[in-house]
Amino acid sequence: MSSAERTTGQALRGIRRRELQLVFVSALAASLIALWWSWAHSAFLLYGDAEAHMHIARRLFDSHRPGITQLGSVWLPLPHLLMVPFVAVDSWWRSGFAPAIPSMACYLLASIALYTLARKWLSPVSSCVALVLFAANPNLLYLQTTAMTEPLFLCELICSVLLLVEWYTSLDDEALHARNQRLLWTLIAVLVAAIYTRYDGWILAFLAWIAMARCVANRGRLLRTSFILASVILLLAPVGWMLYNAVVFGDWLEFMRGPYSAKAIELRTASSAIAPHPGWHNPWVSAIFFVKAAEMDAIVESWGGVLFWAALAGTVVSWVLPGRYVEAANHPLKLSSRAVWWTIFLWLPLPFYAYSVSYGSVPIFLPVWWPHGWYNTRYGMELLPALALFAGFAVQGIIGLMRSRLTRWEPFVSRAFFVALFIALGVNIAQMLHEQPLTYVEAKKNTAARSYYNTVLPVALKSLHLLDPHGVVLMDTSTFASVVPHAGLTYRQTINESDKQFYWAALGAPAEHASIILAFAGDDIDKAVKAHPQHLRIYQTFHSPFRGWDQADATIYVTDTFPSTPVTQPSTTPASR
């Protein structure tokens, strides 16, 4: 590399550094505003899954059986492990704030990575279009204040694609061999993290490895020690999860066919009175539903088709015409036109969810299509990086076309185009906020059916706990996980389903192991109380106004030696978060 090229490269890196600083500050401001909004609207734990993720993280140390076996069998472990230092702070755990910290960090890193990826080919303005579509998305801004896993996986997806581009770019330059090796190990670490975050990550890691293996094989490097070792580490990630399931649960595929698997949940919640969900055993319909969810997550519903087709056009621009309409040489290391091919991995969620909705027991319900519901609409968020980045390519293609066709008027037309475009982006954000983000509406629908028990049970249990601070509560925490923190309890003050042998022993003699028992009609505790009612009396019964498999009548029992107290009349005001 000549001195002039080094000087140019250093200048470009200086510019990029300033741009990234501005991206970081802007994303941080948006993230903090969203955090304040979620706090003000008690929105941290609206999703039942958010409650459950935080529940798993807390019981890793707050349990009669603390340790790695508390991770469960279905959800992958990394999101819960990242939360542990934060849920250890009692007030953060009880309020639901704790998971927002790692989630916000992932959002910031994803925003920086997406902009960095865009700037390898796009102008600053086109890259800003991609950034605004991604980082200013109200659905993402809400999710990054919760315990949901989408922000973490989006971060891993974008970073893996960025690292694949960097790794490929440095592959043929012997002067960059050390850098290439560092990129290889960083990439493997990100792919392992994706494997331990969502099952989408398993497909991402496998296809990325296939593509990498082909690249190194073409260069005669497939059997180099570093690549073989990296391949073994990548392979051990999913194998490790299967071995964990085999050792802890006795079935290496417990996550696929156990009682908490997606298939089991579908069977438990499905109704024989209605037809199977849209897309059932139909990949084409499933793909249509997923794309529609992605459009509604990314932009106002009436503009969704425009964005999707713009992103497809941008994909064509990036692949077919990189030298004509895309600034492929604005990077200190001149990029091969083939480097952009790695960005196709951003489209991976489309075929993955087309299959998963069809055959994987994960339906998507949308309010605009039959059966007009809100269920798993957040899955569409995984296509947001592709829609954002390739929309930026489409904008760059339009600018390139104007430069070639409107030589005289190009500066004026380009400025007018960008002004109109950013006004449209601002209108889109305002309209999405006015209509409320789809993921937030879904979360409110999700929490509505749980609101009764999440309100009345903590009040009743808290009043009993005040009478007997050392009393133990026998209860199932898998469905209404936030009852424990909102009642002022810890998991060590309960005997629950995750305590295994302690729980089984308590089912054999409830009054001998707990002074307070919470049972739902038909569950294991209810059966145990009916089989062993000695020394127990009913304290209070509850009947939910909602219908569903998780809305069975609830009964609180106390032992006959428990301090007498009048029954607490529960408030219907949602519990404070």
C-alpha cells in the first residue's frame, strides 16, 4: 500500500470515527427516551415471555437448587446469562428494569454495526436512511427496553454479516493475515453467541460456515489448523446444548419435544373448533404472513409494500450493479464486488420463518388478516436489518441513476429527493407512534389475559407473607412468573416446579412443607391438595373473567396453624412495575 493510499485510508477512518460517534450519541438518545417511555407506561414486562426470561435468569441463583440446571430446556441460555448481574439487584428485578440494560447495549451495538456495514458501499446520506429505518424504528425501540431476545439476535445477525464481509475482504491479502485470524475468531464467537440465543442462529451459523469453508477451500486453506479448530468450536455449540438437555432432562431433543416445547404449547393452546393457523403446512402462505409482519413492524402498514419492494430492488442494485450505482471503493481497503454477497444472510429470516410457521408450531397472527389477532408479530422484526440496509442501496441506486441521466440538474434534484425522503421517514415514525408500535400493542394484548392474576395474587400473597415472613409458599411459577417479585417474595421463599425433588416432596405432603399453597384447578398442586388435604384450609378463591388454558380458577390454602386474618379484597388496578 503506497503512502498516498495510507494517508487516504487514515483520513477515511477519521471521518468514519466521527460518523460512528454521532451514530452512537443519536442511538443512545433514542434508547434512553424509549427507556423512559417504557418506565412511565409500566411496559417492561407486558410480554409473558419477558416475565419468563427474567424469571429464568433470577432462579439461577435465587432457588433451592441454584445453578445451570435452572436454565430450562427450550429457551437457549445466553439471554438469561446476560441478565444475571442485573436481576441480582433486587429493585431492578422487581421493577422489570434489569433486562433493559443488556438489551439496550445490544441495540446500540447493532445500530453502529449496521451503519458501518452500510458505509462500506453507501454514501453517508444513503447510510443514514438505512440507520433511521433501523435505529429509529418504534418497535425496536420498545423491544430494546424489555427482556425479549430480538434485540440481542439482531445484534448478532448484523455483526456476523459485518464480520463476514471484513473476513472475506482480508482473506487474500497476506499483509492482513493476522487481522484475518482475529476476524475469524471474533466471527466464530458471534456465531456461537447466535447459536445460544435463538434457533435461527443455528441455521445462520451452519450456512455461514458452509460459505466460509467454500472460500478457504478455493484457496487451498480448508485444512489449516485455525479453520479446523474454529469449525470444531462452532460445531460444539449446538452439540453442547443437546448434551445439556440429555444430562439434565434425559432427552437430547427435550427442547423440541418436551412439555414446554413449541409443539407442546401449540397442542395445549389450540382449539379443535377452529381451522389450523394460516400457513399451517403451507410455506408460501407462511412466507406471506411473515413478510407482512415484517412490513408492519418496519413501517406504517399502508407503506409496507413499498419498503419491501424497495429492499428487493436494493438487493439487485447491490449484487448486479455494484460498480455502476454503488460507491464500492469508498473504503480504505478496496472492496471486491463479491464482498457485498455476504449481506444476503440478512434475508435468512424469510426462509427460516416460512418453514417455522409451516412446520415448526410457531404461528403468526396479524390484526389485518384472518384470524385478526396479535400473536408473534414481533417475529417480523428479524427482517428489519435487511429492509433497512437494502432500502439504503435502493436510495443509492436512485441517486446513481439521477447522476447518469440528469447531469445538469442532478445536485438540485438529489437534494430535493433527500429532503422529501427524510420528511417521509419522519412522518412514518410519527404515524407509527400515533398508531402505537405493533409489538407494543401485541404486548398489551398479551398481558391483558394475565392482568387479573398478576394483580390479585400478589396482593393476597403479600398480605399473607407479612403475617408469616418466614412462611414458605408452594406454587407453580411457570405461568405467572411476576407474581413472586410483585408479592415481595423471593424464589427461595417458594417451593416451585423448578425445585424438582423439593417440589415433588411437597406435593406428597403439602402442609408439612409449606404454610401457604397456591393451586390452579387441575394442576399438580391442586391434585396434591385434594389428595392430601390434612391440616389445610381455604384462605381465598379467585375466578378469572378471562377464558383460556391459563385462566383456571385459583385457590390459596393456608395451614390450620397459620395466623388468622380477614380475607384481603384485591384491587383490580394493575400491579406497579
